[in-house]
Amino acid sequence: MKRVFLFLLLICLSQSYAQSFTEMTPEGFAAVEFKTPAKTIEKLIELSKSWAPLYNKDGFDVSHVTENSLTISALKLTACYYYNIGVRYDYNVRYSLKIVFQKDGKYTLTFKANEFYANEVLTKTTVADFFTPDGKLKNDFKDVKPTLEITVDRIIKSYVNFISG
């Protein structure tokens, strides 16, 4: 009985840890909302600016800073990939993370994949290009969706943990 309980506990813990914040759709990624840590908005803006260079080792930009929001733009190397005839192709993604602190004790994060690079060359690819006109994921890009979602979740988790700490 103890083994069954332990097994169920491990499954529950692994499922909660594997929680995904985002889902890639043809329109991109929906904004996600979190409870604001018990800090002033000014302190949260300062912490957000401090997180940017720690997470984004390949360069970043902080822009559109207001009294309650900012946007962090950066390049994420090997953000996602796909296979074609057994060969793996990696995409680097230039992204923006818009952060808005609201007065109701919540904040929103909006992730946008702005540019996709293949072998350091800018492509004309957008998130919508991975989907058919009726919104289904194209077979050739079945690996892009889960790998980019994992990358976005890691970025979001890193940010949330940093400002909550």
C-alpha cells in the first residue's frame, strides 16, 4: 500500500512540475497572468531589468518602460527545432516578453516570437507558418510546437521565480 501511495504521489508531483503555461497557436501565444509578489511595482520593474541580463546571455534590450510595464527583447539560441528527412534543423528566435503589472495584485506576461533564424540567417518564418490555414499544425513542423512551448515555459518560469524570490 505504501508503494502505491508513493507512486501516486510521484505522479502528482511530476504532473504539477510539468505544468505548461503556454500553448502555441497560429496567432502566437496568449498572455499568462500571475499573482504579483508582495513588492512595489517600482521594485518589480527594477527586478525585471535585473533578470534580463542574467537569463539572456546572448544579448537583450529593455524598452517601452512605463510606471507599470516594460518589454524585454532577446535572442534565444536553439529555441525550437524540426526534422526533415532525418536531419534536425534548429531555429534561434528573437522574442519579446511584455510585462504589465496591474493594480489588482496581478501581472501579465505576453511572449511574442518576432523573428526566426536558421543558421544565424533571418528567415521570413512566423508562428502562423507552422500551421495550415484551418489552424492545424503542419506535419513537417510537428516538433516545433512542443519545443518552442518548452522554451517559452522555461523563460516564463525563470522570470516568475526571479521576481518572486
